[in-house]
Amino acid sequence: MTDINDILKIKTNNISPAKGKILISEPFLLDYYFKRSVVLLAEHNEEGSFGLIVNKPVEWKLGDILKGFPDFDAPVYIGGPVKTDSLFFIHTRADIIDDSLEILDGLYWGGDIEIVKELIMINRITQDEIKFFVGYSGWVANQLEEELERNSWLVSKIKPQDIMQADTENLWDDTLEQLGEGYSYWTNFPSDPAMN
């Protein structure tokens, strides 16, 4: 029987998971949430990891999720399978959103949602500066490391502007291609292995 690592010709890139890094799923990961996903790690420590899937937009509008919220055409994404009844957000405006937590230089998560609501009402924040997520991706202590040992994920770096870009649906392909030939061929695998 052929091992998936032989098929993928996995080679480590020696990047450890950390806040501000991304997880890129291997091409045969078929989980509903994580299939061909890119997860931004907003926290990673000895207690576990917290991240948001940044390339799975949904058709919902913000007003469909938060009743009474002003009209705002910002992208809404599936953030992960945990707490799918909760809304999370990342943004570039820590200068005006109190209680923001830095992920990368110039990129933040969370903050005062009432301030966000007011900023939307007075047009002081644009859809290019904030993204919203339903649910999040979480791992308990050592769980992510175990998944990395099974080669479910590849860890990489990313720039804030690549995460905040409008077209994140192609982010999985784009990040693999940026890593070079050793990984870009992953994009050629069919998304459904039964179609091979």
C-alpha cells in the first residue's frame, strides 16, 4: 500500500507553528472545514492553538448573522468548526478598535465590537480593513503537533496584505505556488481523490 507521504513527497520546511503563521492543509485532507484550507494562527502556545480559516467565504451578509448591525458588505468566512454560533474578526485598524490583539505587524484580531459597529455606521472602516468569521479552528495542547507529524498541515509564513486581499478563494493554490515546485504540484491533485 502506498503511503500518502510517498504520494505527496513531503519535505519539511522547518517552520514551526506560531502566532502569525499559516497552516496549509495537505491536498487529501477531506474534512468539511479543512479541505484545501489556509488557517491563520492567531494564538499558539503550550495550552493549544486558535486559528481562523481565511479562504472559505460564505454567502451570508453580516446583517444576517448580527441582527441590528448596520449594512456592511464585508466578507464573512467559515472560521472553523468550534463555536459556530460565535462571530470573530480580524482587521488592520488597531489604531481605532480598542482591545485588539496583534497577530502580525499590522494585522489584529478581536476588539470592541461596539466600536466596530460605530465605525461601520460612520464609514470609518472599509471592507478591505476587516473580515468576519463564523466559528474558529482550535487545537488543545499538542494536538496540532500530532497533526503536523501526520503531515496533515504545512506551516508557512504570510503577509497581512495576502490575508486581507479580496480574492482569498485561491489562497490555498497561491500559497503553495509561492513555496515553489516542491509544493506547487499539490494544486494539480483532484479535490476529490475518487475523480483521479
